[in-house]
Amino acid sequence: MNRHRTSRSAVRVVISAALCVVAAAAPLQRSATAQDARDATAQDARGATRATVMLVTLGTFPRALADAVERGLRAELQVDVQRMNDVPLPRAAYYPQRRRYRADRLLDHLHTLVPSGPRMRIVGMTEVDISTTKGRVFDWGVFGLGDLDGSACVISAHRLRRRARDAAHVEFRVVTTAIHEIGHTLGLEHCVEPRCVMRDAEGSITTVDASTGHLGPECRAELDAARPLVAPTR
């Protein structure tokens, strides 16, 4: 599932259309108790954040889903979230043989949009089908792709809608995927913690559905150590 370059900042991690199967049943709503704890932590920190995440729509993306992504990133990862104007999908990323867009080229495009700075991140949100190279498969359909400890990631709602029970189910999948990919940009790799949002994806959509939508204790501790909260300057 990983696509490596020559440096850690350029390693790209993908959530593929084939996700690992987990036996536990999937909650379709994020835990209220955990959500309250995250909100309390953010409030106690008095505005402290780990990074600033820019949200940008590539082509089209439902406003309600974008709002849900913003809420999820703020609550789970304690990041500041800002919106950018929508931008067209870059023609250079289109793969006509499969009528979809190459996720790696979308990341290259997003790198040109993200403001400079070590704490800046960007997530591109789109409805079109996206793909990348996985092993010997040149064009492998994916849910998302992100730079490990880098600045950019992209998510697509296209495959996340398949066989979803309702709008709430789609929202859960999209927000979970966004948290996973931004987690990669903050330095988190795939883990083996049961139902953690950072679990690898190798079998079916069941892994996304079985996730709690939250970081497990080990990933939470790793994030706190690597990207501690920073209070805003006054």
C-alpha cells in the first residue's frame, strides 16, 4: 500500500479500494464520549493546535461533507482548519484510459497551492475516481493518498459512497479517511491497534467501517510526542 520515494517527507501512503477485513462491527457515529474528550482537550489548550490544514475542493465536493471533514479534523487532530476557494481538477492528472485522475499528480498540484511553512498542510477533496500505482498494478483505484510527514493529501468520495447505507454512513467514511490521510502528513504511519483510524487498508471497505474514527492510544501518544500542541502567538 505504500509508495516510497527517496526521502521520508515524500513517502506517500494510500487508502486503497481494497481494505483489510476486521471482524468487529462498525459504529456509524463517532463516539460521543471520545468526541467530548477531544473537545475538552482543545478547549483546555486555549486555542493550541498542531498544524493548520487548508481544505480545498478539486472540481466538486458536497458542502455538507466538507463541513463534516472540518469538524472531524478539528476535534480528532486538534488542528486549525481554513477553507480555500474551489479549484478545477488539473488536466495533467487525468488518466483517459480509465477515465479517472491520478492521485499522485493531484498531490503534486496541491503542493503548488499550500502556503509555505512547517505547520501547513492541505487536503484536496474531490468526487471523481482517483488512482495510484500499487506494486505491479500501475492504475489502482484508491480512497485517498497522502505524503507521510509531508504537506499534502487527497481524498475522494467516489468509492466511499459504494454500498453505503445512508448519508451518515458516507459521512463517517469520508471523515475517517480524511483523518487517516492528514494523520499521515503529521507523521503517523499505519498501525496495528484494533480499530484505530490509522490501520492499514488491504482487504475491503470493512476496515473503514470497523474503525472507531479515532486514534488508538499508541497513535495518540505518538502524535502528541511528534506534533505537540502549540499555543497561538499573541
